[in-house]
Amino acid sequence: MKSSKRGKKAETKKIGVNNSNTHLATLHERLYHGLNLGFSRYHGSKEKEWQSNDVEIQRLVIRSMSAFLDAIVPDKWQMPIVKDSIPDMFRAIGGILQSPNEAVLPMGLEVAVKLISIVPMSMLQPHLNYLSHSFSPLLSNHQTQVAIMSATALHLIVSKLSITKEKKVWEVLEKYDVLGQLIDNLKAFSDKVKPIDYFQEMASLLSSIMHLWPSTRYPVWSDVKLMEVVEFISSRPEATVKVAVLRLYSTLALCANGAQKLMENGKVLIQTIVQCLGNSQPYSVRILAFKVAQNLMATEKLCSEVLKFSCESIIKSIICALTDSGVGHRERELLNQDISLMVEACRLALISRWQGKHHDYLWRFGVDKVLVHLMMNNWQSHYLLQHSMPIEELIAIAREGLCGKNLLELRPYVWEIIGLLSAQCGEGFSPTKHENEHSISLLVATACLAFVDSIGRERMLCQADRTYSFRSVSATKATLMMLFSPCPYIASQARLILSEALRIEGEEHLKHLLHALNFIFSGDIARMLDRFQLLTGLISLAIYSGLPQFYRKVVKYGGVKTLLAFLRCWLDNASHFDKVCISCYLRVTAMERSCCRHDVEDWEGKEILLLMAFWSLAALMNSYDSEGLELDIFVRETTYSKDQFIQDIQKISLGTTSSGVKWYCSYVLSFFGFYGFPNKLGTRIASICEKEHGDMHLVLRNGPSISVHRVILRIRCPSLLLPGGLSNEEKMYRSNSFSTKEVTNKCERTTKEVTLSAKVDHQALSKLLDFVYSGYLQADEGIVRNLRVLAKSCNIQALVRLLCRKRPKWGAHMPSVDFTAALGPDGHAYSDIILEAKSVENAGWTCNCCSLPSPHSHAHRAILSASCEYMRALFQSGMQDSLSQSLKVPVSWEALHKLVIWMYSNHMPKTVSGCLWASMDIQQKLSELQPYIELCWLAEFWFLDDVKEECSTVVNISLDSPELAVKVMKFAATYSQWELVEIASNKIAPAYRKLHSSGALDILDEALVETIRLASIRLHQE
């Protein structure tokens, strides 16, 4: 920190001779006259410190500092006498605030707030850590004004922190237990004792802290009394109070568990939010209310819960925000607050990415008209012209609208919203119902023209304007979703407008597009273009592939070859492709600080590049198929065979987390006679059940019977089971009058028979059972028709859709092979194995990751055999003839629970994360990780390589401190898990000397300590 020495005046040369500079120099001299009275002399190289506790000196310095700051205008900050004074002022104010003179604290804090508020960020950052030391202890000061101003000052510090300073400042806040002070202050708040701004400042600081440091959220949302206080205060009418409460709710909702906790009293919460969304509220309140709603509705599950309480009111609020702010915006200049409100309303409108009744409300309240109004000039006059207009006139009006420059920042949202609405509407959606044919036609026309303009301007995808590129992607994606909309009206309008817009230069655009993409996929990853430009190109190709007048030209000019090259390139270099999700860029950036989420990827996910490639290929194949032709995508292909292509698609489907990619992989495979969704669990189940006799027979009148397993049919295809509910035997399994062991002993395993209709074809049934067991089947065209009829009668809609070759619907849920439902009470009637852990002291334990009952004593031989070679061998050795079987598993109940979940779903339950994990002490964290270590040990003996890999990964990413790593290392060593021991030693290595000298390593034996020492040596050598 640079400071001037005691007694030496700062140089005033070269500051100019005008009156303002002279006045500033005078104030500067007065400032240092006071500062030099309170600073101690230098001691060696140490910085000077404030030493004076004299009240008059402190007041003199505070007043002179305030006067000096008041005289500084923006262009004066770079003057030497100003820059060099900043460190001394911060040092002085920090010393004054730590003195015992409480009389000067309000004066000092007032100047401190002023100083932090006006000092430029670059000059402020080096002092934030020191200032945090000064303000933190004052939060609980008995002087209310002092506590309020301390919270204000800390709030300013937290809001101005750079990423590099976050850790240091957090250490200070943690040292003084700022979080605990704030929670106690808010719980003790009474508006009869303290002013309301006390609550506001404390709540605002708490919100900022929770936003920046997710680990602080758990102590807040788990404090029942605090939440009751906040809920009580939320009913006050003052806008400033509502802002403070909404900030708290917004940051709490960034935590998945916090959001769920808030929704426990959802009716009151949603009423509060809806009230704050109303147009009678100030902009600041409405904007924050939209942000709270966005965070609460960040997942499909929570979105559905919120909309159950107040769907209509929330949609009305979105429409009102876009209408009220946008009305007359051509006649007046929109304020920043108008734009901010509309942006937040648009972000909330992105809940249209999920299906639900909110779609009906959006259409009913005229979302299309509102979006057109945001997009175009004078559209109402065009709307009133006539009921129908020629395509040329429609295009002319749309082009006029695109030429406008107002509200350009909203256009990506407009495209995304109308694109999602188009993709999600049903086949029976009628634009005439809400009299919105004209507005929909104009939106379709503007999106299509924006797409055509983008490929015309970029040609070789080298447009340098990133903002334009981003808008181009949004409009292009909207065009794609309109073109492939389930609604015939929207899809036909898109085809009509694109046909006209591309009539002259469309073929040339296509040639340039394919030339650019061929260059990209030539194999030189280092020359990969911008992610948005690349995405625009792939979406554009998908659009061309779906147009009747262009799909043959796509094939003619090498489009199929380009797509195959991309797929090979992706498989070989997937890590080199920038992952991009357009909707993530449009949503609130605060979600980047979310915690405790195990969210499923969006339908498009971050692999939308891959999705668009499959979309293009599927569109080409479907276009040929609709004409009764078959597209040979391997013609003149010498290096890529059909079999290799199928294997590659199956590999991609297994490896992706994007539901959209999985759907389109399955859709493309259907053209080659493969139907369904490749998955590891299904493959295991199908392979073992082919060799194992089931416990029921499906008897065909015109063919042999087929042995099946009742538990698998119960979960995957209950239509094939006996009608009329449970048999007497099955009811006895569920009786509460018998213990588990008694029920098992008394029940005989009898073979069931179900006689099927004479119309059921044996081959079709066999193929259907392939899908039931594995989620995947291969069938020739000859039996597809019978199979389609059978699948429809069994209500297996996903298979029916694939057999009918219907395009995947945007946002459709991903069918999965999952048998965890069989672990509930309904599955007990079919269980034939009882699993027992080595210890039952935690028999009441419940998994944090799912709601399934535990412990899981009932299990099913077929599923266990398929998932575990050890159990399969055990059953084959003679156990299968036993009527009552109890299998002891040498792990704890917690570990057994996770193992069973994996066997039935192929997903290992995750440990807790985020603020919940941060709230745990070392012993609690160790207890969470112990089951995974046990399973690593068990997996070695039971040949469960996937289990071992998943559990090792969980342990590795959870070692967030050397102290925890020491505990884990010791526990892992008792199970001879040397890989985990090595992982833990590497985590401990950086702190080896500190832990060794403190005795923290004394719990380890000498060999383990030596392992850590060697890891430390390697670390320092590197």
C-alpha cells in the first residue's frame, strides 16, 4: 500500500492553477494535517498504522476526508494527490472504526460508505480485505445506526468484489461469523424496536453473501424462525421492504433444496410473488419478483409446482410487463428500467420450453401479438388491413419490421419464445381459436427472413459481429422449430415463406453453406469457427433438409457426406467442440451460482451441435421415405460402413446426457430397423433373462408359450399381466399380518399363465418383449405393422412413435429402462430374494437422493442376476430352488441401499452437495462417503467395475479439505482400497507439513503417513 510519510506534504506541483485544483490542493493539505496527527511512524518496511484514539483528532480527520471526497469529480481520480491519498484514507478510517470511541462511529461509517461508493474499482480492490476487518465486528453494535451503516458498507464491499478477492474477504467474514450475526439480527428484529431500514440492510447484505458464496444458504433456509420472520415482514407495503425480501427469496431459490423449502408454504409465497409482479408495483419490485419466479421455476418439476398455485396470474404478469413497458415505445424513448423489466419477463416466459397448461394461457392472452408488437413498427395497422394477404405483402411487412433498430436486445428472446411455443403446440392447435393467424404469420415471416438474411450475410460463416451472430442463431433456431412444428398451420406457413424467400438465391446460399461446413469438418480442429457461427450453419442445414424443394439438392451437393464427416469428427474430437446451449445464454446468469442441483440436462443440452446434425440427417431420410424411397447415405462411401455407422449412433446415444440427441439417435436408427433407446441396464437385463426361466408364461393360441418375469412386465408393460388386480398369493405378500420371513416361507413360487388373443403374432410379441426388457429392439419391415398394433394396444407410446416414424417432439420426456418402482410395496409381491446388510443399527436410514423406502430387504432374482455376476453364479449353484432365500451382503444398510438402486436403475445415487455438504462437519461428511468406499471394496469381489468407477469418482470429487482426506484415507485403508488411498494422499500433500506438525496425521499408521510424504515431495518437484 502506497502512503506518504509522516510530516511530508504530498506534492502539489503539476496540478494546475485553476480554482478547482487550488481548492482541491487546499483540502488535501488539511486532510494530511489531520492524518499525520494520527498515523504512527514507519517501523522498518511495515506500513504505517492509525494510532490515535483522540476523539477530536478523529473528528478532524473524518470531516477533512469528507470535504476532500466531495471536491473530487470523476476526471480528478487520476491526479497524483488523489490517487496517493486513497490508501491513507482507507487505513485511517479502518483504524478509527476500531477505536473505543463509539461517538465517532456513525461519522466514520458515513464517510466510509461514501469512500467505498465513489472510489473507482481499480483503486478500491486492494483495500476490501482490510475494510472487511473493520466493518464486520460492528454488525451487532448496540447503536442501531452503526449496525445499519456497517451492513451497508459490507454490502457495498461484497457487491464490488472481484473474483480474485472473494476467498480472502470470505475468510474475514467467516472469522467474525458475519453470517451468524446477520441471522441473529434478523431473527431478533422487531419493527417496534428497530427501524425498518435495519431489516432492509441486514437482509440485503445477507442476500449478497448468499449469492456470492452458495455454502451460506443452508443455515438460512433451514432456520425456521428466520423464515417466519421474513414471511411476516413480506406483508408490509413499503417497496423497499419488498425489494429486501425478494432479494432473499431470489438467492435462496438458487439452491435446489432452498427452493423446495420455500415451496413448502407455496401458496403464501406465490401469492406474494404474484402481488409483486403487478403493474401497480415499482419497477424495482417487479424486476426482482420476476427473478424470484425464474429461480423458483428453474426446473420442470418446480415450475409445475409453482404453476399449480397461480398459473393464470403469472402468465398475465408476463404479458402485462411486455405490453405495458412496450406500449408507445415507438413514440417515446424507453428507459433502462423498461428494458430491464421486459428482459426479465422474457426470461420467465422461457418456461415455454416445458409442456403444460401455461402454453394455453400464453396463447389465450395473446403472447403472439405482444411479441409482434415488440418486433415490428405499426403492425396493428397491417393487422387491420384484411383477413388474408398475399405472400409477397406478408414478406414486405415482415422485412419492414426487421429493419427497425428498437429493442434489438429483446429479439433473441422473442425468437426463442415463439420457437418453443411452435414446437410445443399440439397437432390440433388452431390459430383461429384466439384470432391470431395474422400475428403468427408475421412472427413466422420475420423469423424466416432473419434466417435468410443471416445465411446471406455470413455466407462462409465468417461474420465478426458476435451480437449479430447470437441473434442469427436465435432466429435460425426459431425458424427450424416453426418449420417442424406439430401445428400444420405454422409448419405450412414456414414452408411457404421460406420457399419464396429462398427462391432466387437459396441454392447459392446452400452451396456456400456446405462449402463452409466441409472446410470446418475437414479435420483441422484448430481452425474451428465461433460456436454460434458453427451452430447457425448446422441449424441452417437442418432447415434446408426439411424443405421439399431443397432436400434433394442437399444430397446432390454432398450434404450427407458433410454430416457423416461431422459425426466422425465429433466422435474423435468431442472434447474440442465448444459446448453451447442457446437457452442458457438467455436465462438469468445468476443460475451460474446455483447449488445442490442434480438437474437433468435440457432437452437440447449442451450438445445442440450434435442434435442439429442428427436432425438434418433425419430430415433428409424422412423426406425420401415420405415419397416411398430410401436414401442410401453410404453411396460412394468407402471408409464408413453401415454397420460402423449404426455402432457409432448407439455409442453416441449411450454417452450423451441430452434427451434430444437420444431421441434423434433413435429416430435415425429406426430407418435401419432398430427401434428404441440403447442403454446399459436394458442390455444387461435382456442378456441374462434370455437364459433364465421366468415365473410366468404368455400363452399364444397359435404358437408356443413365452417365459417371462412378472416383475419386469409389472414395471414396463403391465397390460400383459392378468387383469383384475393381484392374485390371492400376491395379496398375501402384501398382508400386514405376516412378517417378511413368514410371508416368504408360506408363499409357493407357482408358474403363472396368461393366454393371449389369437390376434397376437408370436414374432411381434417376441419383439415387443425385447423392448420391454431392454428398451431396444431390431425388426424387419415385415413385422413392423403387427408390432405397431401390439405396442399401441399395450400403450407403449414411445415405441409406437418410433414404429410410425413420427419426428421426435421437442421437449419430449426420455423413456428410460428403470426398475426402481419394483422396490416399493407393489413390487414386493414379485420379490423372491431378501437382502440383509451386515449391520442393521441404521435400518431406519433414508437416502438423501431419492424418496424410495429403505432399507431394501426385498429384491428380484432376475434383476440381481442381470446386474451382478457373483449373484448370478450364486443362484445357479443351487439357491434358485430355495423357497425362502436371505442373502447377506457384507456392507452397511447405506451401502446396500445405493447398490440396489444402481442394480435397478444403472444410476448410483449421488451424495449431498452444495450448501448442504458445506454445512456438514468432517465426521458427517465421512459418514456420507463411507458407503461409497464400502462399495468400492465389494465391487472388486463381485466384478462390478462400473460401480467401482462411479463410487471412486464420488469420493474423489467430495474431498474438499485435507482434514476430510485424512479420515477417508484411514477408512479406505481398512478396506484395502489403495487407489482411494492414493487419491486422498494427493489431496493431503499440499498441507502435509501443517497437518504433520499439528498431529492431525497421528491417526494414520506410518505407511500411510509415508505415502503422504512422498506425494508431497512429488508435488514440490513438479
